[in-house]
Amino acid sequence: MPHIIKFISALLTILTLSACEYLDGGSILVSLPVNERFDDRNNRTNFSAPVVDASKPYNFAVISDTHYYKTNPEYFRKISEKVSENKISFIILLGDITQAGTAAQFRMVKDDLNNLNIPYYPVIGNHDIYNNGYDNYKRVFGRTVYSFDIGGTRFIFTDTANGLLGGGQKDWLTKRLKAHMRIKLVFTHYSPIDDDLQSFTATPEPEESASVIALNDKYDTDCYISGHLHNYRERTVRGTRYLIVNDTASLDNSIVIFTIDGSKVSYKDGTFLIR
Amino acid sequence: MKTDGVFLRIFLFIFLVTICGMQNLYPTDASPLMKGRIELGLNRFLFSPHYITTSTGIGYEYIDGVRRTVFFENDNNFKLSELITTGWRLKIIGLSPYVDSVSHRISITPLKFIDISLTNSFTNYARYDMLLFDTYWSIALKVPVKNVSITGFNAGFCHRVTDYDIYGNGTVYGTDYKWDHIFVYEITQTFNIADKDAITIRIGNRRDGLPVSTGYFEVSFENVYMVNKYAGLYCIIAHSFAGAGSLAGYHDGLRWSIGVVCRIL
């Protein structure tokens, strides 16, 4: 009899944990590795550049780690206010858009994003690939690797949901960075520079981090913008600004507004980047 | 109810019972600590060379998007006494060879089942003008089962300084260099499958014995076959995984190496 009670208790615990999406019961399940998502990009919807008059200054907002598991109208109301106040042209989401990569979560966040009525450009994060989340991500958003140009500014979006770029994507990134553009901005989920005390989801391969830093230095990347850390960090290493955007639940720096004015990039009250 | 010192006494009791129990897993040997101090004297406890092991080999390493290279490795181990073991390791990579990493380690074995080790290493990312300096300390607990298998639990911290630009003279923290503190762990399982052959399975976030990152995960199989008590062959095959939330996706890494082991008694 005690064995039956133990078994039922264990079963109930497992069912409870699985039902609670916030606890990531399925996070140990493996999704597609980065190379396969990269190879799959040509089968997926591409993103077109937003319609922006590049001859005039324009603004865009960057947010990260929304971790959507239930709708959050308050947060999107704040974004909506920022959009109106700052004349935001488009929004970039730096990954971990959903908490556990489920179809319901992707649909929920897409509905709330659509209500903003401005273009948005997503980056895939580690939470988005949980529970085989890439299948849902590609249906809702499309490809995970893309780029576009607005005037002399190149926007590059990479897939580091596994913590790494992988060989094929790194070659692609190199080709995108080689081009002669006035401004080059890279948006991704993982930063090559971790926090001082590494977590278990830190960038796994220090040699790849070194290669990304060297690549940004060689091809004059202006700003490498990422999320994942749930903290705000900015560092300049070998001429490239590495910016980590805070998560949406935080009070400070959870929405970073960039301004592009000709060959100048600025964010956060007059911090200018000129390479 | 008066409880002064009760918890301390319970802790000491459990601690001593555990220590005695663990020591008794080695029924044929007295504690090296006691043996050293009482029977052999302090000098022999601190310095009474047991053996030198040197292993030399070649291998191939593939990490997707990072490296695809042959390498040469040399590892030397000196068991200076029951208490102290020291050694160093050199890894050279590429067809136009250059030093990839150099490390020096020292470990003390105060009790048969505990190793406390300190490793200093230098990793050279010459292609990217960057260097890593690691100081890595760890404590390993070894649990033998009747000379058939040994299970090991190893945990520690690696304190890493990354020099972002070896040609730059800047000294600004976070811009020119940065500290990282990395939790390092390893679980090992060794099986003496035959008199002269042993297989070790290692699971942890180290590569070639050196910490990689907290998010790194590697499984390696190491087989050492001793032809006689002085010489043998070794073969290592490792596959690395990495990624978000431990296993959501993987980092495609593969390494193998083969070589010879010499032991001077």
C-alpha cells in the first residue's frame, strides 16, 4: 500500500510540474541544433526591412526576455506608450520570447505584438526552443537568421538559441559583416561576454566567444546587442559596444531605444556610438 | 530544552563515522596521513617519490565553427609522496604547430579518498589575439568498490582572466580584461575491466582536464591498457554537448587521441 501511495504522489508531482509551464518541465528535451535551423532558413518566411525614411533620424526599441506564458497587457501598454512618445519605427525582440516554446505561448505573444501596430523583428532564444519550440517559432515568426539594410545601416539577426553560432552561420555572419556599410548592428540572444560569475546557461565555448569578438573587431561592428542575462550590461571591447538588454520584468533598461541619425547611433540619453 | 553543542556533536559524530567508513573502503592500506606521520616519518610523508608517469599522444579535435585540427599532447605526472602529486601538461595544435594550452597542477591527498588540487593554465587563442589564464581548484571524492570500480565526484571553481587584446596595453576592467568565475564539476567512473585494462567515463565541463565554461558538457571515454607495469597505450574519445537549459540543443564537438604511457617506478 505505501508503494502505491508513493507512486501516485510521484505521478501527481510529475503531472503538476508538466502542467506548470513556468517550471520548464520540458526544458531537458532537445530541439533542433543551430546548424539545422540555419539550413532551414531558406524554407521559411523572410523578413523585409521596415519602411523608414533613412534620410531623417529614426528610432527603434529593443526588448528582451519577455518569457511569455500568460498575457501581459500592462507591459505592452508601457511599450505602446514608449512607441507613441518616441515615435518608434519598429521593435526588436532579443529572444526568450516565450517561457517554454509552446504553440499557445507563441500565439499569445504574437497577438499582443500585433496590437502594437508596428513592425517587429524577433530573435530566437534558448527558451523558445524548449519542447521542440522551433516548430512553433517557425510557424509564427519564420526564419531565425536574417538581415536587412536601412539606408547605410545593416541590421543582422543571428540565432544563438543553443549558445553558439555554429560553423555555417558564422560564415554567413562573416559575409554580412564584410560589406561596406556605415553602421553595422548585430542582434542575438547570447552575448559572447558573460557575466563575471557564469551561470549554467553561459556561452559554452570560450573559443567561439573569442572568434566572435575578433570578427566584430575585424569588420568594425558598431554594436552587438543581446539579452539572456536578465541584467543590463554595456562594455566596449576592441572597438565594438556589447550591450545586454535587461528582461522585461525589470524596472530599469527593459526597453532600450536606439536612434539612428545618419552615421551616428545613439541609445539611452545621449550615449553615442561612432566607430 | 538545552541544545547547546548538540548539533555540533551530532555533526562531529557523523563526520567521524563517515571518515572512518570511507577509510575502511581501503582495507589493505593505512591512512597515508597516519602512515606518513607515524611509520614513515614526516620527510617520507612529504617526499618519497613513488613514480613518474608520462603520456604522449596525438589526436584530432573538431568543434563546429571553432576548430578542426590535429593536436599533440604531453602529460607528466610525478607522485612525489603519499601526500603530494604534481605534473604538467602541454597541448600543441595545428599543422603549423603552436601552443594551445599549458598547465601545471599540484594535488594533495590528505586522506585516501580525497584529492585537493590546484591547477594553473594558460590557453592561447593566438588566432584571435586573446589569452585565457585560469586558476582552478577542486576537491575530488573517490569511492572505490572492491578494486573493480572507482566512482569520483569532483567539484571546484575556476577563476579565469581573459585578456581581450594581447597587443593592447589597456588595463580597464571589462574592456581590456575580465574575470570569470566558473563552477567546475566532473563525475568519473573507472572500471578495471581486466588486469591490465581500465576504462574511465568522465562527465563534466572540462576538456583535456581544463575547465571550459559552466555551460559546457562533455562525455569522454578513456581506455588505458598497460602492456606491463612500465608501459601502456591509451585512447580517449570525447563528445561535447552544450547549450541552453543544459540539453536544449547541442554543441557538436568531438575529440579523440591515442598515445603511449610510460611509468618509471
